[in-house]
Amino acid sequence: MVPFDFTYHRPSSIEEAVRLFERLHKQGKTPLYYGGGTEIITLSRLNLAFADAVIDIKHIPECCVLRIEQNELTLGAALSLTSIEEANPFPLLTKTASEVADRTARNQITLGGNVCGQIFYRETVLPLLLADCHVVIAGKDGLKQRSIHEVFQQRMRLEHGEFLVQVKIDLSYVSLPHAHTKRRKQGKVGYPLVTVAAIKKDERLHVAFSGVCPFPFRSKTVEEQLNARHLPIETRISRALQYLPKPILNDTEGSVEYRLFVLMNALSDILIPLEEG
Amino acid sequence: MIKCEILLTVNEESHSIIARQADTLLFVLRNQLGLTGAKPGCLNGDCGACTVLVDKTPIKSCMMLAIEAAEKPITTIEGLCDTPIQRAFIEQFAFQCGYCTPGFLINAYALTKQHPDADDETIQEWLESNICRCTSYQEIEQAVKSVLAKKHEND
């Protein structure tokens, strides 16, 4: 039960959505773009999210695209995670998405909602960071395309009134050797203690993390340590752990020490076969 | 309070209701249409007791707005009548208190329709969306498998 009222809007074009946002904002309202809605509905019950207008982007054709064209994979922000899993255009994204929440919830959770969400795990961004993808963003000045590394720093840095329309992935990344592991406190459904995703490109490892810090990240410094191949892998992992961003999460899922212990083993488990493969 | 007319098609019947635009589908099904088969459990998208089909896809109705489901076919547990999965739940003793059963049945019904060749991994992936506190998981899995096996026998 959502404890406050809002108006629901269903634009059929990007321009209409942006204009709506601006109009509602000028009327003194607090509009939110709405994808699957799972986070808005669940957080509103806890008074952690508020909107007095929601703009549903699921009926905008560009947001529902799943297309391979000219060596580029385009994924609309309003695609559900299960629709991406079933089409499987990017196996590492499929693997990562399939470990988010549970199957039925993923019928609603969208790619854009997971990447732009308030809940900080945002695990589907990991393959996007590893693939150096580009994002298409809509705002009052029209559409713009940016590298994900410019726009995603701990979270999506969208300007007021902007929303994520699509992600574009160079096809050369989608079939690269890859690995993924999600370690939970218990069970097979739920938030991660740590999630690690990696690809191997031109003999270099790209590695991204969720659940380690209160934000997902890919770090050049950490990757440099992991790719220092003149050293044994155990030494590289232990050095990489010293360069993790801060703070390391310390919560009911696990203490700092336990997380780092799990992370060390997770890295060892997935990077050794990936490097040797 | 912001209310509007919403047209819902539930179990092949059309309904015109006046509801808040912020009302969840679960709330409207239970309180406006009197369809109390979908159960409020966690109201947080975790337990699956409120699962219904929207456009043949299992959805946790506590996490969907009623207005989002407008003009899409909705199937609740009241819309299933003597289906193979319902009979299998009885034959396999796949419930105890029964509170989670409508959600499990709807999800399992969709699974057997969409994946008649589901392997163990697929069955587990789908059933993990629902929680049973009486822990009838083994029997529920057996019920699903018995329906899939009978489908293959009949093919």
C-alpha cells in the first residue's frame, strides 16, 4: 500500500515524458520516472521514497528496444530483467540479472530501474561498466549519448528531469570470456555479501564489484593490481584488496573482515579459471 | 485523494472501478473486486503470496499499480478451475496451512504452461519466487514435476 497519493502518467514518447516532467515540476510537484515500480512501491511503504506524480516510461518505444545493429547491442531501459535473460544477447548480463531478486520480481524489475535505483547494489551495472558501454539519456535539451564511466560514479549522475533511455554495448564485448559470482549470507535469493563480475579482454581482466561498498564500482587501481601478472594471483588479490574504495560495508549481511575474506576467496575462485582459460 | 476510473479485465470479466492511482493491484483485487485469493503477505515483493498473472506473466500484485494493469488480461487464483496443477497439489499434499498456496499455484501454473520441458534448475528458479513457512517445498516441487510428466505422457 502506497501511503501517499500520486498521479500516474503514461507518455508514449520521450519528448512527452520530458515535457511532462518539466510541467509537473513547474506545478510544484515531485515527479519520478517509473519503470517496473518495484523500488518506488516498496520504499514508499518505509517512507524512503516519495512522489506526487509518476511518469511510466514502459510505453515509450525507444525504452523497450532490444536490438543488434551495426555491431552494437541496444537495450531499452524499460526492458524487464527476465526479457533480457530470455533473449540472452549478452551472457554476462544474463548471469548477473538472473541473480537479482527472484524470477517473478524480475518480470517487473527493469534494467533502467536496477541501474538507476536507490537501493545501492545496482548489480546489472557491473557488466555495463566492464563492457565500457554508452548510455542514452533524455532531458529537456534532447537526447545525449555518454560513456557509462562519465555518468555512473557510484550511482547514475542524471540531471534534474533526465532519464535513462537505452544502453549501447559494442558487440565485441558480449562474447568475451567472463565470470560472475554472487555470495550471499545465506540462500539463493537476496542481496549480496559480495558480487564480482569479470571479463577478459586482450589478456587483461576487467573486474567490477557490488556489495563490497555502499555503491557498485570498477576501479582502475584495483584492476592494475589484479593484472600485474608477474606476481602470483594470491599476491595480486591481496594487494588489490588494499586499494578498494571506502567505506567497506559493515552491516547485518556481514562485517568488514568477513566481507573481505569472502571477497578474497570469490576473486580467487573466478579469476584463476578466467585467466587460465 | 486522487482517484480515477480504471478498467480491469480479471478472469475474463471486465470491471470498471474507481481507485486511487497509487493503489496496488493487490489492494484493488481484494478490496474493490472481492477477489481475496491473492494474499497479502510481506507486501514487499518477497513472499509471492500475492502472485497473479498479468498478460500471462506471474507478477507480485503488491508491487504493481492497478492502473498499470489496465486493459491487460489478469488471472487470479479464482480464475483457475480444476487445472492439472491444482489437482497435483491435492494429490501430492503440497500445502499445509494454505496461505501461500494461491501464489504458488499461479506461479506453478505459468511455469507448466511456459516451460513444459522445464528442467530442475528452471523449476527451482521459478519456485524460489515464493515462500512457504510450513515448508512444503518438496511436495510443491513434486506437484510441478508430476504435471510436467503427465504432459509428456499425453504428448
